[in-house]
Amino acid sequence: MNFLDFEKPIAELEGKIEELRHLSDSDEMNIAEEVARLQAKVEKQLRATYAKLTPWQKTQVARHPDRPHFSNYVSALVQDFTPLAGDRTFAEDRAIIGGLGRFRGHSVMVIGHEKGHDTESRVRHNFGMAKPEGYRKAKRLLEMADRFGIPVITLVDTAGAYPGVEAEARGQAEAIARSIEACLNIRVPLISAIIGEGGSGGAIALAAGNTVLMLEHSVYSVISPEGCASILWRSGEAAKDAAEALRLTAQDLHKLGVIDDVIPEPLGGAHRNAQQAITALGDAVEAALKDLSGLEGGVLRARRREKFLEMGKRGLA
Amino acid sequence: MNWLTNSVLPKIQKLVRPREVPENLWHKCSNCGHMIFHRDLDANLRVCQHCGHHMRLPVKKRLEMLFDGGEYQRIELPKTPADPLRFRDQKRYGDRMKDAQAKTGEQDAIIVAHGRMGGLNVVIAAFNFEFMGGSMGIAVGEGIVAAAELAVLQDAPLIVIPASGGARMQEGILSLMQMARTTVAVEKVKEKGLPYVVLLTDPTTGGVSASFAMLGDIQIAEPGSVIGFAGARVIESTIREKLPEGFQRAEYLLDHGMVDMVVPRKDLRATLVRVLDLLLNRKPAGEVLPLPEKADSPARDENVQP
């Protein structure tokens, strides 16, 4: 398990538990008691820490390497998942994965960023940072879902669109704009969930949904705290302050009316109990789809557009 | 102090004293280095007469240049929440706003105006780069929405002229949301069958480029404008190498198929009028097409088989 710096006391306690467990072969009741006592302490510590994570700490949790990613959600929640590749213009971009599948009995189109879980897969998925091909594939799949009346689920987890020469040459800006446009145009339900990092234009490209959900410790922002700090504070050191100022937590975004619901995470974050986080997300998506079922395509589209036309009419009270 | 200032009569002193030259009488072209007299520069629409380099044109000058006789009516934009996040970096956002408002005499970074161009009624939403780098927050989003609504209401084409570094960080996620909001707005203009033209000026980057600014029916760029999504410095630090010559310039976008044309400033007005006339099937010089005469044949209905 990877520990974040603010989780040090927890890491120490869990280290002790581990040690005791090694001893437990040789010894008796006392150790079991001690382990139970320490475990209670860990839980208490976790509860206290995670109840009041700062925005910067949440940013770290959202980027946690052990946090479940797109592929984990899809393999647990979607049956018959059939990935569909390519933008039909230039390439297949593995930073964004999309495809058809069955979610709780219904055909769906699932599209999302994949960051990868080890060096090899991270490189293959370009750390979840998509190039124009990724957004053009997303657009293609959104429009296909529209044609067949299949609801779309998007899972957002990206530091942002890839900043590179090739990406710019092939129209990164246009590709993102068209993906946003496609989200806003389709006449089928579109549920978007921020499962980790919602980084800027690369995130909104997939997140203009009828319902936008966020996991409890995920973040969603116009710029990374580091980027904001280097511009406004002229020092990357100020990332903590920038995270604070940007109001990037699920809780703040809910207050601002930018997202519709916050999905609770297991104690200590999604990375501590991936299965529980995945089920919670599945339930929330299912409920959101149920709310939209029966609505006519034109209504779904009109409501989605009205919702985004209103964005910014209210600030923090 | 010398003999001149000490002993010469004040009237004579006045004659020989070096006149105070306001610094901005002469401009140095940032491209070719030539010194240009300010009147010549203004007369040439702030384009260097030596090398053709296009300097940034103040937004009101641009509107004057585009509308017939330089005349247009601005519309008042609805009030939006000021400082919705109560944002503070080393300075309060509220104070930054006050400074920008005092400096420019404007409420925010966008002007929405309507008037005639080649006799045709058009709506223009133009960014003011001098106002916090033309950054897009809620008020700018509101400007695009208002311009789109006005265009639909007046049955007029919409021209948007971005000059913006991107989203306004100080409005956080709400500025990101303006990308989706402005996309909906311009979509409504297009669905009404009205032309939506984007005139990309220096610079058009970040969240502005990745939303309404890349969705025009016709995309026109001014020579040399920086247009792109990611900032050049960010890209450089990612790839750790020098960027290609002319990277993210208007001509580079033209070569890569991202804009329809790169048009020198002096030809912009004529080009825009021509494009709109053609899209709307109007005769040149703003004449309205006469209704087709239907002498013998009844109106053709494509759906009715003979």
C-alpha cells in the first residue's frame, strides 16, 4: 500500500499491526487483543483524518496510485464490455477508452480516461492525458450512442489534455470543443462521474452530462493547483494555497451547483476498499439513469443545455 | 544647470529646450525593430508598414474598423456574481477586478455590439485583451450568451472575436463551465440557420480556444496570431525541446487545417462582408435579393412527386 504524507500516523499503526501478526504464530490471546486495539485506533485515526481533508490533501487522494481507475470500474460494473477503438481519422488513443457493454441489465456506452496502474500501462495510456484522437473517438462514440438510443456513462480521471506539439498540430482545442459539443447535443441520457482528477478542458470534454457526480475525495478544477500556483503565486510551492482558493473539492462544487451529487467513499478513501467504492458509484449511476428514464430525447437534450446555460449564476453564499 | 538655463531669457529658453517627447509617440515593431510614428501606426490599423507584423488592436478600434461607418450600438450585459469563490491569491480577486475596471473603464473582458456591416445587420462579441488578458469568467460567458441570443432575436449573423489567454482562474470551476455554456449559446445560433463566424486574434488559447472559438462555420485568423490549447511554455517543459518555428501561429493552423483562412487586418472587413453575403445568398453591397418571380410554374415542392 502506498501512503500519503499526511497518512504517516496511520501507516505506523498499520506497520505495528503487521509486525504483531507475524509474531502471532508463536503467541496467544494478548496479541489478538493488541491487534484489535490497534485496528480500532487505525479506524479512529482514519475517520478523523478523512473527515477533514484539506483541498490539497484531497488532490493527493484523488491522484493516489492505488485509487481504482476506469478499467477497475468497468470490469466490475459492465458485462460484455466491448471496447471500440480509433477516431477513424488518425489513430487510436488509449488515454480514453470507450465501448459498449451491459450495465445492470441495460446496454450502455461507457467512455472514460484511463491512467494505468503500473509503469508499462501508464505509458500505454499516456497517464490518462488524451490527444485530439481521444476526444474525436469520444465524439464518435457519443454520436453512435445517440443513433441507437443507448445511454452514455462517462468516467473522468485526467490531469488534463496532453500538452504536446503533435497534439496541437492535430487540433487539440478543436477536438475538445467538438467533444463538449457532442455531449451537449445527444438525445440520450448522459451521466458523468468524476472518479479521480477532473483536470480542466480535458475533463469537461467528457463531463457535460445530464447528471454530474463526483466521488467524495475526487477533485475537479479549471487548472491544477500546481499550475495555478506557478502563475498567480509565481511558485509551485504555493500549490496548497491554490488548491484552497480554487474550491476544487466535490463538497464545494456541490455547493456551487456545478455537480449534482457527491458519492461517499469508503473510510480512508476509494483506494482502501476499491470494491466498496465501485459499488457505490454503480448504485449512484443506476439511480441517476433511473431518474432520466422515460424522458424523451429532445427533453433530455434541452434540460442538459439549460443546465449548462445557467452555470455561474450562483456563487458561494 | 548651464549657461543656457542660467542666463538666457525664458522665452528663448523655451525655443531651445528639448521638448518633452511623450514616450509613446514612437513604437518599435517587436518583429522587425523599425520605429513607427504613432499616427502612421494607427492609420495602418496597428500593422507595421515595414514588415506587416500585426500588433494587438484595441477592441473598440477593431469594432470601429468592422462596422459600417465605424458605428455600432453596444448592449448592456446582465450583472453576474462578482468574485463567486471569494478567491484570493497574493491579491484579492475583487481588487484585481477593480484595478482592471479602472484601467479599462469596462466592467469585464467582453463587448457585445450590433450594427451594420456591408448593410447587413450583425452581432459582434469582441474580447478586450487589456482586461485581465481577456480571460473568460462568468461575465464573459454571459456576454457570449447575450450575443447569441441577440443574433437569434434579430435574425442576424454572429461574429465572435476572441483575444484571450483562456479561462479565468480566479473563478475556478465556474470559468471552466463557461466552456460548455458558450458552446450551447453558439449552437443555438447555428441551429437557427444563421452564420457563426469566428475571427481568431492574438492570442486565442486555453479554454477559449477549446470551446466556442473553434466551432465557427467559418474560421478566420489574423496573421501571426497565437492560437492553440496548451501554453507554449507548458509544452516546452513537457517535451523538453525547442518548439518548431511558427508553432501555434495562425499560418501554422492554416497549414494544419484548423482555420479556413488567414486574412490581413486591412482586408478583414471586406472578407467578412463577402463571406456573410455568400452564406446568406445576398447580392454584394448589401442589396436584398428580389423575390424570384413565379410566372407560370407553381412553387416547386421537393416532396411532391409529379
